[in-house]
Amino acid sequence: MTRKHFGALLGFAFVAAWISFNFGYALLCLVGAGVFYLVASYLEGEVDIAELQGRLSPRGGVGQPAPPSAPAPPAARARVQ
């Protein structure tokens, strides 16, 4: 099954859930599927929690060095008259 086929299947399932229940329940189904996919990927060793935390953290995550700050502007020169 290609990604296009899987995307079409997922879209069909989402619209079917939306029509059958309501939009909130359809979104809840997608969130639940995403959580269970993440858990299954973690159990198979495909997801590294520390790497994921580093990607989502604005400072680079725990144990990661902070990104370099912007260089300081050059010092002003004194005017000689």
C-alpha cells in the first residue's frame, strides 16, 4: 500500500466517522489513532523520546546545548575631531 492509498483510506475513514457521529468524535478518533501509532512505534524502537523532546523543545531539550545566540553588535568607535 502506498502513502497515497493510505492517505485516501484515512480520509475516507475520517469522513465516515464525521458523517456517522460528529466532527468532535471524528477528531477524537484521529487523535487516538495518532497516540496508538506513536506508542507502537516506540515499542518497536522506531521513536526516540529524547530526540523527539529535543525537536519539540525551543532550547534543544534536556542534555542538549542551547542554540548559539545572535552575535553581539560591533562596538561603537569614538569620534576623533
